[in-house]
Amino acid sequence: MRPSSTPLPSLDALKDQAKRLRARFSGEGQGISHSRALELIAAQYGYRDWNTLHAAVGNRPPFNPWMLGARVRGHYLGQPFDAEVLGVQAMSSQPGRYRMTLHFDTPVNVSTFDSFSVFRQRVSCTVDETGRTVEKTSNGRPHLELEW
């Protein structure tokens, strides 16, 4: 039984997560195999192994976060969040890009300074079909990354 009620991503999105995980480990000098990355992704979603997660996902179409009221999770400026999609609009001038407004369940502190806090609960951003912004922080991470 899966402990989380979060909708599962498509197989392509899961494999993309595994690639990013491998790159992250490699960047820290701790190379891991692709199969190990897939097993770690399966564990993240509450499955005992990749084969079980793969069977649960099957060949269905990807989760559609582009609907009003959809529940999403991810990272905003490096901080984890759970949120509701309040608005979404396909960008006609940029195919494959979406303007989204998200309402975080709990405000996110976006300040990197210990001496003060800057909380955000509602943000608007433009993401691509993978749920990531083109804009990146100084460490190269997208401002917003959806995880589905």
C-alpha cells in the first residue's frame, strides 16, 4: 500500500527524476548507478522497488497539474512546499509553457539570511511541461520545481 495520496508522475517524469538524482550525487562525488537511482525514486514514493512503482504507474498519461484545484508539491527557491493550483494558463506565445498561480499550504521562507524572514504563500511563475522554471538561483536550481 502506498502511504501517500499524491498522484504518481508518468514513467518519463520518474526516469527524469532519477537522472537528476544521479547528476546530483555525481556532482557531490558520490556516483550511483541508474538502477540505484530508480530504486531510490521508488522508495521516495513509498514503493518497495522500481518494478512495483513501474507497475503502479503503467503506461498511463502523465498527471495533469494544469487544472484548477490540483494538488501539487515541489520546491520553491529550495524550500519544500505542498500547494493548490489557483490559476493556470497556457502561454500562446511560448508553446509548452504555463503561467501558474500556486497557494502554498504553509508559507515558505524565501530568505537566505538568518537575521530575518521573508514568507511567501502565493506565487505566480512560468513553468515548462516538466514543471520547472527557466529562471534559476545562483546555485543553478530552478526557482520552482514541481514534483509529481
